[in-house]
Amino acid sequence: MREEAGLTQRQIGKLLNKPQSYIYNCEVANRRVDITEFILWAEACGVNPKTAFNNLLKELK
């Protein structure tokens, strides 16, 4: 989602007020993202959170 939005890890980190290392750890599954973080992440990428969640569910099937 971040890459499709054309954002670097540093850029989305700045939008979420998180360090780049936090973004990296979420993306490589070293850290789980809770639902409220997911919503903020989607919004930072310019994606409707419902759409993002539906896309995630499709990927997991």
C-alpha cells in the first residue's frame, strides 16, 4: 500500500509520527500492526481503510 502510494518508509513514518525503523519492522512482520494503526496507515497512503482491509483479506485467502 505504501509503495503503491509512492511513499518511502521515511515519508510514511513522518506522516505517522513514527521512525523509519518502525515502518520497516511492520513491513517485514517483526511487529504486528493493530487495527487503529492500520487505519492511520491506509489514510496516510490515501486509501480508504475499508478498501485496504478488504484487499488485505483477499491477500490472506
